[in-house]
Amino acid sequence: MDRAEVLREFLTRLRERSRSVPVIVEGRRDEALLRRFGIKNLYTLGGRSYADLLEELPEEVTEVVLLTDADKQGEKTFKNLKRFLEGQGITVDGSFRDYLKRLGVEEVENLLEVLRPNY
């Protein structure tokens, strides 16, 4: 299985997960790209405070997928936002982010470059 096929499988799993669990990304470009691939239930940090983001999430949320970039800023954001959300009793799933890191995809918006020949 080549890298593009692996990423398509990743997107299929994320699409299914997003049906029931909010997916938090850093920026609008990340959100727009993931929407293009059918990912639902997206929330963008976009420079807002963590408290503002929390207010936007549905009250009954107990778990989120946190999909920040793997660059220096994304690492910092992941660590701090994870701590904040867990402090609010929300479980953070970082497995999708970890998977992209293992594949060498540092930024969410770079998914399109890897998949471009097929999309």
C-alpha cells in the first residue's frame, strides 16, 4: 500500500469518527481541507482562547479528536489544549495526529499534496 492509499484509509477512519466525536483543528485552511474530504463536526481554534472553543462545543461532549499540526507551534498547542480539555473532563484522542506524524505529514494542510494525483 503506497502513502496516498494509507492516507485515504486514514481519511475514511477520521470521517467515520467525526460522525460522533468533534474534531478540533488549528486553522481555517485545515478545516476547509478536511471538509473537502467529508470530515464533519469540525471546530477550529483559529487564535481563539481555549475557553471560547470550549463554549462552542456541544455541552454533552465527553471526547474530542485533537488534530493539530506536528510542527513546533502545533506541538505546543496540542499539549496545552489537551491539558485544558482534560481538566474540563473531556477525553482527548490524539491518535489521528500521531498517525500523521508517523507518516511524515507535519501539517494537516499537506494532506492534499500527498493525495493530489488522485483528487
